[in-house]
Amino acid sequence: MTTTTAQRHARPGTLAQRVAVADWTALAEELNTLGCALTPRLLSPADCRALSALYDERPGRTP
């Protein structure tokens, strides 16, 4: 895969910046060739916490 460990762990400031620096052409080629591709890290730990806080933690909840 073309994404290096350093690229996966690089975290420019905002989510938009992290998405923008990804090599989407290479990712598309890997996806077409291998059926999978690794993106650079797109969500920071704080982003993950904020996203998970949006969900109700009741087990077995239904929409």
C-alpha cells in the first residue's frame, strides 16, 4: 500500500486539512487493484470522542 506509517499518523490541524492532504488518486488505484486502501489518519482522538458522544449509549437502542 502506498500510505506510509508517517502519513497515516500525520495530523494537520483541521479535519478538512487532513482530508485534503490524502492522496485520493493513489487510494482509488489501491482500492481498484487490491480491493482495500489505507487512508492517512483522518480523525483525531478528540474527533473520535466528539463523534461517539453523539450516540446514545443505551444498549439495544432502536432508531
